[in-house]
Amino acid sequence: MQKLQFALSLLGLFAISWVALSCGAASPVNQGPVQPGQLQSITLSPAMADAQDYPDGQVSFLATGVYVNPAHTVTPQPAVWGVCQKNLATDEVSVTNAGVAQCASGAVGAYSVFAYQLTNCNVLNQCGGGCTVVGTAQLNCP
């Protein structure tokens, strides 16, 4: 008789534990749509451009964000834009908030156009590095 009581008690504890643990679990049916998650990378297009090949030397770069869920991309990816040359800030090329870059008069050589989005740590150096997700492209000035 004691073995039966022990077995029933153990079975009861198991059933209560199972119910308690399963109450908060979400099933795939009620999880909702898949969220994009965290931004993993940014790609810019065109990847390389010669300013002389564009009307008035204005090159429109387009940022695309790729998220943790690889099926999720955002175009255009909201980003902060900038330009540097040889990892130093420059004013020989300007870029707008919409990603349109233009060489200043007399600018010659290759420049890095970049688009970035800060992550949680909010540290940034002058050419888009630090705790950011950065995409880069090259702009050649005549």
C-alpha cells in the first residue's frame, strides 16, 4: 500500500511540474511574425563609382541592411553617412543624409564612402569604426 501511495504521489508531482512548466511556454502558433532581429551588415551600392561617370559628379549610394534573420533585408537602410580617405576624415568629398556623394573641386583619388548604424555601445571613430555596423564603398574623384 505504501508503494502505491508513493507512486501516486510521485506521479502527482510529475503532473503538477509538467503543467507549471508548460503554462508559460509559447507555441509556434502564437509567437507572431518572425522579427528581423539585430542588424548584422550593411552593403552599399554601387560598391565602386567614378564621379566623372555621373551627372554633375553626384553619385547616389544606396544602403541595404541585412539582419540576423537572413531573409530580412531593408533597402534603403536608415544610416548615418560619411566619407574618409586613408582612414582620415576629409572635406574633399561631401555626402548627404540620403547618401549622395560629390567630389569637391580639386579632389583627386579614391575615397571611402560609408554608412553606419550604431549598436548598443555608442562608440565611434571618425571613419565609421567602433561599435557600429558599417558598409563601405569607393568613390574615385578625377
